[in-house]
Amino acid sequence: MVVVCPKCKVKLNISDDKIAPEGSRFKCPKCATILLVKKPAAAPAAAPPQPAAPSPAPPAAPQRAKLDKNKVLVALNNDEAAQMMMTALTGDGFTVISSSDGVDAMVKASSELPFTAIVDVALPKVYGFEVCKRLKTAPETNGIKVILYTAVHDKNKYRRPPSSLYGADDYIEDHEIEVSLLPKVHKLVTTTPPAQAPSPPQPSAPSPPQPDIPASPRVEAPAPSAPSAPAAPSVGDDEWITKGKRLARTVLADVFLYNPEKAQNALRDGNFTSVFETEINEGRKMYKSRIPQEVRDKGDFFELEVESYLAEKKKSL
């Protein structure tokens, strides 16, 4: 160890083994000062390491809200079909939430958390395809079972499932509501259709679905002869105009449902109306057969809605 003389500041290098436990005296070689040198006190023994306190457990992830299997969202742009569905569902014990546009449908799906949603492909504001996609990708609603609804305008032509369900779990066509709606909803809710106890036939009980003969179809194919429009409107002109626009939107929505890739390519190439000329002409014939002449004289609402629909779809490309 090194000791410094307090008087002359000379440094003395003293070996530890020359220092007694009680201390030893040394003379400074320069100024002869007697120095009492003691060994430095031993450093206190290090405390044994203490086990590290357990780190607090990470907060539990918030539990996702549970979907209500008794709730069904009916989001349709067709009042007659919506009423038919709601009557059937409520009569079967389901709680029904209704909506008539895509934005409202998504808001209600997020807040009400129904287990099943029936979504019209022709919804205004946000189309049913996009509503389905957003519900299936949002964390709080991705468990919702989606049934796409399409008001088929030619029951003989579209007797096949669509080539893409856009992430949906099932689809239902307009003429299938009476027979197929409840079995489709039950199948999604319970995985398998509920067993039914044998009972004598009731007049109001729906018959089993027939694949080739739709039960009580609401939409009829146009007759070969020139269609005749209603003699006079039974409702206000504004409602007839709305019905005409809805028909145009439904025709185009069906085209996109059954031919998604072809429709997207035609829309992108700018030749949609020529590629799907047959389908659009069929829809126009139905428009003329269903909308009174005096209403059609006020404007070509079918053509206006076709242009509006395609413009909106093109923005989403």
C-alpha cells in the first residue's frame, strides 16, 4: 500500500505483510516523522444476490365482444324483400336490426354485434360487396356470418352459384327468401340445420326447396312480346323513380356478383356497357314494363343510374 507523509508529502510504498494487525510504526526517510500505519478495513462482504422480483404480468388483452346468435342484421335496399325477411326472422324468434344503406349497416354491425348479417349487393352509399369485405376484416366484426342478397332479374339464366362470394358465407336470391332464408340462417348459427319434429302438414309451412322450380318467385322473366307498362302509377312519381333506379342498380349488382373478374376488366377498359349489353338491355326491358310511361317521360332514370353506378364503381378500382 502507498502511504503519504503528512509533513513532507513523501510517498512510502509499504508491503501489507509488514503491517501488524494492530498497526505498525514507520519513519519517513526524508523528514524522520514517525508514521502509524494500519491496514485498511476490509470491505464488507457483498450481500448475496436477491432473486429478482417477478415482473408484473402483461395486462390481459381486452376480450372481444361476443356476437349475439339471436340477432340478425337485415341490410336491404328493397323494402318488400326486407319486410318479408324481417317477418320470417322475427316469427322464428330472432331479433332483427334493419338498415337500408351500407354506411348505416356497418355502424349497426359494429354496435349491435349480430351473429348474422344479410347484406344487399345493391346497397346505396357503400355497396354490399364492400360492406362484406369491411365486416370480415374489422377485428370486432370479423366473426359475423354474411349472407349476400341479390334480386335476380332472370330466374332462368342465373340458376348457378356466383363465382365469388366476396368473403361472404352464403348468398340468397330474391325468389328463395320464403323457402331458403331460415334454413340458411340456422345453418350458419348452429352449423347444421335444426332437426324438426315430425308434424302434420300445416297450410302455412314452407315446402322443401325445389332446385329447378323456384317457390313463389317475385321477379318474372319478361314476356317475349313487347312489355306493357302499368296504366297509371299507384304511388307518387318520386317513388316510381326510386324503384326505377333501384332496378338499374340491382341489374348491375347482379352482373358484378356473377361475373366479378369480367366486370372489373370491362369497367377498367371502358367498354362495360358493350360487354354486358345483353344484361343491360334485359334490365331496360324490365324497367319499361314496370315503370309507368308518364314517369319515364320525365327522364331516363334507368340510364342515369347505370352511369352513376359505373362511375362509383370505377372510383374504387
